Amino acid sequence: MEYNFSKLWSEQFWGFFKFKNFCMYAEDEESQAAYYKRLGAIHINEKGKIIEEPSQLLLDTLIEENRAALEMIKNQVIVFLFTKYEFMIKDAIKCLLCEQPEKILRLTAEYPEYQESLGFSLKEFVKCRSKEEYVAVLSERLSTHCLSGRPSTVMKRLRCLLKFKDIDADTLDDLLEKRNNIVHESKVYELSLEDLERYYDTVESLLMTLALALKRNHIAVADNTGLLDEEEF
């Protein structure tokens, strides 16, 4: 089973790159004002004179609405980045366990509670066309269980299976907390582009770290970009 680093990286990078371009455009309030003035909006001033352009009050209101909409979009970037984090971890675990199924035993020995949730079944096994197909089923289940909880806890589970350099788990924990508050509590954070870049950089570093660790464990890693070649040694 191949870890598709190229796909994961390109989705992450280009998604955030496009958002950055949009964000810089959407924060240009002078351009917004010029746009609304071109649209025209007749109003009557305090002297009763008809003015064929939006009032400053209307412009301020429209720009404030855009600002609020942009904050909502920024918050959804948090959700996007955390979803990418989950895909990276889950795919890494599945690739590792499918290629080295003996590590299933290592993981269940370290976390005995996973043995029951693993749901090993002889009936399921004989229905599969091969042992490899059933290992893939078990790997899918274990990868889901390993993802539960805070990222700092997930990193500890991963270290039972894989050796990798330190990851900024505190930032990932913060990302999870914000994501949960946005999704479950409808909270809207005030986020700067620099805040979002910090989360992006941490998730990208995690992806690079996992891909390199898998390569060192002789797992196939797709890297059409050649990014990992510069980092490997």
C-alpha cells in the first residue's frame, strides 16, 4: 500500500495558497469601496440633495459585513486543516499496518482495549479473498481508533508503530480545540493570516515528518514533487 504524499501535500498546499490570495484580496477595503461606488446607490443627503453614489454609512455597513464573512471563512480554514491532519494520520497508519501487519500485535499489546474493538472474526476472515484484504480491514479500524483524542495523545500512539522527529503537538492540540468550538459551539474566532499560516506550517511539517518516517520503514511513498529528497538525509 502506497502513502500518497504528493496528493496530500498538493491538496493542502494549493488549498491554502488559493485561500491566501483570496484573503489578501478580500481584506482590501479600498477596492471594496470602489466596487460598491461603481454599482451606484442613490440616496438623499441631509440637505435633501439626491446623491448618485452610496453613502459612507452604507459603505461602512457593506464592508463590515464582508469583514464578518471573511472571519467565518477563516474559521472554516481551521476545520479544513484539521481534516487534513486526520487524513494524514489515518493514511499513514493504514499504510504501515498493511505492509507490516505484525505491528498490529505491537499496538494491541500496548493498548489492550483495542483488541476487542478490533473485532477479529474468523467468519470475516474466510469471506475475504486474501489475508492481505483482511489486514486492510483491521488496519482501517485501528487507524480510526488511533485518531481519537487530542493530537498529543495520537502522537504517543503513533510512536508505538513508527519512529519520527518531534512534532509541535501543542499547536495541533490548539487546532483541535478551535475546530471543536467552531463545529460544535458555532464559535467564530478572530484570526489573522499569520495565525492560520502557523497552523498550516505545523500540519505541513507533520505530513513531511510522517512521509519520511514511512520511507525509512521501507513503505512506498508517492513523491512526484521530489520534496522529500531534500529532507531525507
